[in-house]
Amino acid sequence: MTRRRLFEPFSGWLIKHDWTSRVIAGAYDSKSPEQRRRIVAENPHSYLGVTRSREDLEHGDAATDEDLLQRGADTLTSILEAEAFEPTGRPTMYAYRLTAHEHTQIGVVGAMDVGGYSDGRILTHENVRPTRAKLLGDHLHWVGATSSPVSLTYRADPVIQGVLHDATVATKPDVDHFVEGVRHQVWALESHEGATIADQLAEAVIYVTDGHHRSAAALAGAAKKPEAEQFQRTLAVLFPDDALQVEPFHRRCLDAHGRTPDEIIAAFAEVAEVEEVDSIEAAFPHDRGHVGVYIRGRWWRLVLAPVDRPGALAHLDVERVRRDLITGVLGIDELAPNSGIDYVPNPAGLDEVVRRCDLDGAVGLFLYPTSVSEIMAVAEAHELMPPKSSYVAPKPRSGLFLRILGSGATAHIDPS
């Protein structure tokens, strides 16, 4: 049986210039539920309104999952009726350049074969929460469009990078938008440029860097509608491995045993070296094996115990923290619903972690980032990290691209 091509052009839509500031959504994970609620309330066309999750509901809102999905579909309908997006008019791939401060990375956006997850061409490295994956899978059918690409990396290929470089210097971008310190630029590629990239990726192995829940949702969507070609592919963006910047997700954890700060620290001291310090600067980790801890206005610096087991996963800080501290001491199962853990990406600011911890006396754990090479090693070993093990920045944004699926709110639109 002939394998489907891993990466192909698709009939995409791009946001119109006059709508960029209203539709393009900020990085979802970098905002608290309160911040996302405020954005949607102030701007009903924000794509955050399409992708909202249960935690984004107002307090006291008893909406069911179906209600939540319908609200997302209604928001997309409103955006489409306003003609905020414009179809490119032909199947194509897109060059996507992100610039933040001194850092620039250029990737390619296209339609990725969902079958690649099963045949070993697409490697994952993180566990997912089943309830979140199910909601996103239902979202595909109910809303009928995707705008949040799964982010992946590949071993840098000079041919692909040459095509993308030439395309981005030859013409002005089709979309050029600056938001929250990041410039987002998009170019629709010519057919021959997309064909060259597709050929280069034909035998490649690629690695998911962000979007494990979206990946699980795409697999579920493909299985639910095996006869629908549009569901056999998912929106994706690929960046070369030498261009990525990885930052940590910090943890906010509620102790399952209800202990005092001193009791928690005493338990931590049984599995790590612990030293109380006087500031976030002194506690913040600057090397592997180091963890910062915050509880009720006090700070500690932890040094994790040496690893005495084999495997790429076992040596990662995120796994050691999960095993020794989060599960071992605090009694939290990260994959369980309402598990008492929250994840705050480093770009959201350390003060945001402190703010969330102070709401209910939770424990803040500050981690050292996982590297791209570590992510690849775990994926190649077919091991799975805890959820939210890495935060790749700058983030692609929802609301730039639109891939129509022809179901739910887009049942009246031809996806081809």
C-alpha cells in the first residue's frame, strides 16, 4: 500500500489586513482564564472565542460541552459572515516567519498526513489529558475548521530553508502583523516551491513540539470520518530544529495532603537537597537538576537527587519533578481531571506563577527548560513526558490561517 505524502498544500484562507488585530488570538497558554474571558468579552471576533475551553467560562456558567462547542461554532460563523478571512484561491503551502527581539525563525505551513502518527513518521513526546483531547476532537466536527496549527520540528534541511528564504525576500508578505512583541509574516508559496518542500519531507521524521492534544484530536477525527479526505490531514507548521527556542512551563500545585509549608518542605528534603533563600532570583534554576520552590511568600532552592535509572525520559527535569515531587510528595496525578495542577509558561512571567499560588496557598515549582535535543531523544525512544514539558517560543497564533473541514459551522463551504 502506497503511503500518503507527509506534507501537502491545502486550500487555505488568510486573515484580511483590516481584521488582524481583532481576530488573531494571543498565545493561549500564556494567558490565565480570567485574561482570556476578558479578551473575548471585549472582542467578540477574537479567535479565542472559537477555541475556548471549560476553564474559560464565567464562574457559575453551567454550560455543557455541547454548549461550549456551539458557542465556538457561533463565533466562527460570526467571523466568516464578517468576511474577516479570504481564501487564497488555490492549494498552497505558506512560509511563516516569526520575529521576536533578536530571534527569527521561518517555518512552512501545510496539511500534514494524520497517518504519520501511526507509521512512525511523526513522533510525539508528551502525555495528554483524555478529557481535553476529546473536547478538541469534538471541536473539529462541530466547528468544522482549524486555525491553530500543530507545531513540529525537523532536522534542518538547507533545501527547505533555501526555498523559504527566497520566497520571503522576493515579495511582500500576504499578512504582516505585530502583536505582544512578536512580528508574524505570511507568504503564500508558489506551486513549485511547495512541491520542492513536499519532496524533501517525503521520507523525513518530524517531531511534535507543541500541540499534543491537537494531535490526539486529529487522530480521533480521522478515525471518526475515515471516508472524509479533509479529516485525514491536519493543519501544521514545521520549523527547523536549529531555529527553536524552548522555555519551561512552571507548575502550580495544590498539595493533596493539605500540609503546611514547613511540612511540605520537610517532605521535599527527603528526596532532594533543600535550601531556603530570600528571593525569586536566588531560587530560580539556572542549571539542570535545580528547581525553585515558592510557598506563601517564602522561597527555596532544590537540587534533585542523582538519577539511578536508564532512559532518556528518566533524566529530564520535568520527569524527575513529576516523579519525585509532584506525584511522590504532593500526591498529584497530572493526567487526572481536576488534578490540582496548573501550568504557567515562562513568558507569562514569574510574578504570574506567584499570583496564582497566592490565590489558595499552592506550591510553585520553577523548572529549567528542556532542550530540543532532549525532546527528540525522548520521542525517538517512544517515551512520553508529562503534559506541558516544554514551551516553544515565539508561538504561532490562531486566527492567521484557516483550514476549512466542511462540517459543523462550515458544512456549507467546499473544503477543497
